[in-house]
Amino acid sequence: MALASVGITEIPVLPKLRVGLYSTGSELLASRNNQPATGRVEDANGPYIAATLADNGVDVEFLGILDDDVETMMHTLKFNLEKNDCDLIISTGAVSTGRFDLVPSALQRLGAHIVFHKIGIRPGHPVMFATIPNISTGRSDEIPFFGLPGNPVASAACLRFLAMHYLKCLQSQLPETPLAARMSCPHDAKTARQSAHPWKSETFPRRKLLDTHP
Ligand SMILES: Nc1nc2c(c(=O)[nH]1)N[C@H]1C(S)=C(S)[C@@H](COP(=O)(O)OP(=O)(O)OC[C@H]3O[C@@H](n4cnc5c(N)ncnc54)[C@H](O)[C@@H]3O)O[C@H]1N2
Ligand code: MOO
């Protein structure tokens, strides 16, 4: 309205970013034609991430659920990489150390460079970021890939605190100003994790936010 009021009817804008999104896990309902069965899980991450990205002005395409099979995973990723021209790919699940956590292996088979895998945050520590060499004809650069953890809270946290920052950067937006906060617990999270036994409750003591400093 402000621009129109001074006669400006056209302005240059950046194209919307395109994100390709996958959920992973053979336990997810949609990967078996929505047949309810014991032990099956509704896909909570796909719809949540798609809606959050769309709210932030991103064109997001849900590319489906990847089953827990490294060959299928790799071929599906390759097929979509050839076909789609995404600025970023995001997957959820299969990034930890279990038998079926096959996203890192599928990426390695595609010749990806794993930039980081596992970082010092909870929830979200198995998160990974990689770049995949481009195999579609239309572009020459590498395609960035976030492998977010499957745990829905961890995937939401990694989306908010990692992937959204990355997207903002691609959109040439200014970084958010971090807010320093003082917590009730005197321990440094890193020290507490290294020094305590993982099965003891004091490993991750409950914390209260005391105050914040802009
Ligand atoms: N040996 C280790 N095991 C685990 C570690 C570890 O460090 N060493 N880390 C744990 C942490 S922390 C997390 S978080 C999880 C994340 O593992 P994955 O990313 O491999 O996630 P999945 O095993 O595929 O799924 C975890 C959990 O979430 C459910 N899930 C997955 N996708 C969805 C979805 N789209 N919608 C709803 N729910 C979903 C899935 O069924 C599992 O229950 O690893 C720990 N293990
Ligand atoms: O760090 Mo996991 O990501 O506990 O939820």
C-alpha cells in the first residue's frame, strides 16, 4: 500500500526458495497406503515442517516417505534430484546410530559431503548437514541437505534453530539477534554431559529461565 501510494507498482524481488521434503521410516502410516496396524505411526513431521516453511514464504514440496532401505532411499533421492530443482532438501528421521538409520549411508552413496553429523544440542543432537553433488542437468552447484532427527520435538527444534537460519541466509535476510539468558542451573551443559553418567538424572538437570539480556 505504501509503495502504491507513491506510484511504485513494480519492485524487484528474490524468487521464492524451493525446499524438497521427505519423512523417513517404514513405520510411518502413509508409506503403507494408510493401512492402520499395530506399531504404525502417523507422519507428524512432514505436515508440520511443510506448514512452517510455507508460513515463512518458502515453496515446499513434500516428496514422500522413504522406507528404511538404503538402496530404495538412494534411488528415490537420486530420481528426485534429477527431476526437481530444489534449493534445499530436508528429511526427518534415520540419522541416529540404529540399524535403520540409513540417511547418512544413502547420502554417502550419492557422493555427498557430510559437513556435520551430531551436534551438542538436546533435543536434536543426531542432526546432520551435507551437500550433494548436483546430478540434474539444469544446475552446476551442490544441493544442501538437512537430515533432521525423527523425534518430532527434535526435528521441530532443528528446523527452528538450524534450517530456518540457513534459509534466512539464502534469502539474504539479516540474522536474528541472539538473546542471552541466565539459567537456574550452574552447570555448563557441555561439561555436565561429559562428566555425568548418561543413566543418571542429573546428566541433564531441569533448568529454569531466570532472566534474559537482549
Ligand atoms: N545409539 C544411539 N541411539 C540414539 C541416539 C544416540 O545418540 N545413540 N540418539 C537418540 C536421539 S537424541 C534421537 S532424537 C533419536 C533420533 O533418531 P533418528 O533421527 O534416527 O530418528 P528415528 O529413529 O527415525 O525416529 C525416532 C522416533 O521418532 C519417530 N518418528 C520418526 N519420523 C517420524 C515422523 N515423521 N512423524 C512422527 N514420528 C516420527 C519414530 O517412529 C521413532 O519413534 O535417536 C535416538 N537414538
Ligand atoms: O536429542 Mo534427541 O534429538 O533427544 O531428541
